Amino acid sequence: MVLTTSPQQSFQPRKEFLRKQGTSHHFSLVTFNGADILRLSHFPAQVIAGLRKLFEEQDVFRFYREDGELQVAEFVLADKMWSGKSTR
């Protein structure tokens, strides 16, 4: 038995499986790597510049690197600002 489709018949997926065209996703992500590294992904340049200026003024800034293509900025800070200290 051979199944054939006529030119008049075409496959129509259900609407919940159709992707909406033009739906864009915008996000920013902050990660803390270790006790002294702050990584920012997909942040506006003004935010990154503002943080860099703040860290330099507070004298907690040790190193900075950026990958413009991947939209990632990484700050290595002199202090371990968010490391938890045990109270035991």
C-alpha cells in the first residue's frame, strides 16, 4: 500500500506547535563565580560602565575583561564582598 498526498492537501500542525515569528527574548544575567568574580551577561553598556566606575571609586576593583561578541563582562574584585563567614 502506498500513501500519496495530493497537492491540495498539506500538513497543518496544531497551533500550539507553531512558533510565533518576531518573538524576541531579552534578558540580563548576573552570576557570582567564586568569592570574588562578578559576571554580567547581556547588560546595557551604561550599566557595565557605571559598575566599573563604582568599583574603581570604592577601590574594590582588581581586574576587568569583556567579550563584546558574547556580551559578557567580568569583574574580579579585591574583596570577597559576598562570601559568607561561618559563625560556628
